[in-house]
Amino acid sequence: MHDDFTIPVEYLRLIAEQLSRSNVDVDAWLRRAGLTEQPERLVPFPSFRRLVLEALAMSREPALGLFVGERLVATTHGMVGFAAVNSSSVKMALEIVERFSRLRTLLFAISHEVEEREARILFSEVLPLGDIQRPLLEAVVLSIKNVFDAITVGACQVREVAFPFEEPDYAAVARDIFGCPVRYGQGWAGFSVAPSVLDLPIKLADRAAFQEAREVCQRELDRLAANETLAARVRRLLLERQHGFPTLNVTARMLHMTPRTLHRKLVAEGSSYREELEAVRHMLALEHVRSGRFSMDEIAYRLGYTDLANFRRAFKRWEAMPPSAYRARQRSLD
């Protein structure tokens, strides 16, 4: 399933540039990850994961994600960044980023929620990132904060940044780079601002440029959807909403078709809603059990099982062993 996810090669080049600054042999870095030259357009997720791990090892810089994120300014994000910069307000720019972020990466879903005293920009993993979660989250959260800083010309004061992983040794460096408090071990990833920030106008906005950029982004998004199988689209919807999987009826409505039509088209592709849900649960279960971040009861709840026994039966069907035995085996291999 990980092979369905790709990364634009521009991000790979930014990592390469950062490695060059650290006097790392970029050609050797590519070879160690199984590549003889840089891809032209998209990098499959398994290859990208190997490249990130090799980059961390060869640079000996645990804060590599932050230094790459510093280089991810608005213009790095192509037409999506251009449309955001030319939006009429911060809220519109945020909606552009949310709507078209899939054109830049399929690994994170970006959303926002507004409460009386705080607005949060949230970053959710579309698939478990495991051992590269920390550097990727640091880079992506910092890159979108950079966009906010650019469009508001410094008027947008980020209150705090939050990450779900443990505080690293370089936490002080992270706070300096973000320019605000950074909290670790949180139940969410992203940053918060005052709700009033969303209504700020963007002084450099160009209505004609915005309209043109938005149309280009929409055409590219339509092209991406047209080349994607229906099963892959269903899988992506399930992954984007993994804390509450939509039912068949809700999924069909989100895809603008009837449940019967969705079922018929999935069958024609050799799949079904049940099979896609099973595949997503299997993948998430392996990652959650392997990571050790959640208890078995918590994992069962997160995957939508009514009780722990049902989850255990499903896991044993997938891996021919109970989840506790799988976790113990993974720990013995680490």
C-alpha cells in the first residue's frame, strides 16, 4: 500500500542541498538508498523513506528535518504556494493549502479547527510514517509556518507548535527555528494562532494571479483523480479519516456516487469497500503494534473494533499470531 504514495522530487533535491552543506557525498547517499541518480518527478514512498534514513545517518544531524523545513518557503510548493500567497485572506490561503496539499504530498492531510480562543492548523499522517515521522513532521509543519509568515509579512504570531513525539535533545534549536514555544508529547501535530489571524487580509494579494493559479491547481487535482483507481481513492479517504472510518454510505457520498454504484465499480476493479477497510486496518495495526505507543485496547478502539477480542482475532488472521506476540517479536529484533 505504501507504493501508492509518492513524493515530488523537489523535496528530494532540498534534502540533497542540505546534505551538500554538511559535506555529505550526495551520489553516495543515493547509492546507499538503492538509486543511481535522482528521479525526474516522483519518488515512491519506500525509496523516499530509505533516503531520509540514510540522510539522517550520513549527516549525523538529528535535526535534519528542521534544516530542510527552513528551506521550504512558499515558492517551493509550486502553484499551491503561489495561489496561497495571492489569496485575499489568511483563511483563504489556508483553504487553498488544505484543498490542494495532495498535489505536493500524499503523506499528510492538513486541516484546521477554530475554537473561541485558539485556531489550530493540524497535520495528520495519512499513513503511519514510523521511523521517519519526526523529521517529516518537523519539515512539513515548519514549511507551512513559513507560508503563514510570508503571506502575513510577520503579522501572524504563532502561539505554539505541537508534536506527538518525545522531546528530542535539540529541542532548544527547534524553539529558536520556530520562534515560539514547541511542545512535545502532545495529542496533535501542528501550530496554533489567535482566531483573529484567519481574517487578516494579505497585502500582496493579486486577484487575477490567484484565480489563474487556483485553476491550474484544480486542473492538476482533477488529472490526479482521473489517473487514480477508485480503490486507491477509497483507501486514501479511509486513511485520511483513520480516527473514525467513514461507512460505505458516507464514503460513497464523499465520492459523489450512490453506495450501489461505489460497490459495483469497486467489484469491477477486483476490490470492495470491506477489502479496502481491511487492508487499511491491517497496515495501521502493524504500525501501531510495532511502535508500542498505544496499548492493545487503544489500538482496537482507534481501528474501530467494538472490543479487544475482535481486534485480536483479526490480527491473528492477518499475521498468524496475536498482537502481543508480534510486538514482542519486533522488540527482540530492534
